[in-house]
Amino acid sequence: MKTVKTIVIILLILCLIPIASWLIWNIKQSKPINILVLNKTVLGLERKEHRAIFWLLLNEKFVKDNNKVYRMEKDYYGFHPVKPLKSRKYEVRRIKLEEINELVESYDMAYYSDTYGVFFNEWFRRQSGQGKGTLIEGGLNNNDYLFIKGLHDNGKLLVAEYNFIAPPTIQLVRKKAEDLLGIKWTNWTGRYVNELDPARSKDLPDWIVGIYKKRNDGEWPYTGPGIVMVNEPAQQV
């Protein structure tokens, strides 16, 4: 009987914890912030490249100026897959030249999650073993640069994560961004990968494995988690 009571108490506590957490979150005061999130690399509906920032915004109860919560499915600029995913349809939301001044004025900060982009073979063929193919959307463009310059000149925050000025960003835009922000790209890009076995990994592009194999007698000896470092201009991994 004592054991049954203990189990019931434990179950009640486990049930009450999420309810209490939900109540605490609801009474928590909302914090308005206008943040422009940009992600040009969205190959699936899970949107994993910017998932973390939206979790943070929701958890800390940061809201838009209309007091609505941020939704990772729609509240970002960049590449937007259209359901159903198998249709391979998409929409692209870009920063337009005529709206840059308005965006600079209205947004408190910008979060550039990933500018690598989406290529034809990766999107339509769902593989890159024959190369990436033609670029559909990607790279830091001149409108991005003008928007970033506006933020910089107005003392506003910019957070840049993966592949910010690496290819497919053209050299002229890269140079302007480097001069503006006081940074220098070394041609190397790094990324953590959960599984380095190409047969089991969903995050390891075939073209990276191909570059390594060309320089190492067709061998790719890596498995398990690790960090992949790529110098794409020099074709080194």
C-alpha cells in the first residue's frame, strides 16, 4: 500500500511540473523586440538552422511589436519550403532595396542564421553526389550588405552564425562586409556533424566527402560525431 501511495505521489508531481511551468510562463511579462531572422538554407520543414533562436525567443517570451509570439515556420527571411515537401515547391522572402531604410528603422537587431543557401541538386534531386548544381538561393547579397550597414551605422545589433560571408557570397560583397565589420574570412568553414559516416548521415554533404576522397586515394575513414573543416576555394577538407 505504501508503494502505491509513493507511485501516486510521484505521478502527481510529474503531472504538476509541466502545468506549473506553463502557468509560470503565462504570467511572465512579455518582452517586445523586433528581430529580423534570416536563413537561406532550409532543406526541410524542421528548419533546424534557426530552430534554436526561435526556441530562445519563445522560452524567454520575446514577442513581436504586435505582442504575438515568433513562429519559426514563417517569421524569417530566406528560403521557405512549401508543404507538401515532396512537391519541391518553395518561396523566397528577400530583403528588397526599396524597404531597407524602413527595415533598419523598425528592427532592433538581425540574426543571420545561415547564408550558405540551397542548390538545384540538393533541393530537386535530394542529393549532391553529382555536384551541388545551380544555386537557387544563397550567399550574402548587396541588399543584405546595405541592410547590415544600416544596422551598423545606427548602432544596432547583428548576430551572424554559419557561412556568413563564405561562398556563394561574391567577392565584392564579402570585401565590403569585411571592411565594414572589421573581420577577415580565412577561406575555412567549420561545422559540427552528428555522424561522419556518409551512409548514415543526413547532415554531411556528398560534395565534401568527394573533395576529401580526391586527395586521399578515394578513402573516407571517419565515423561518429566530429567537426568538418572545409576550404572550398582550395578544395581542401
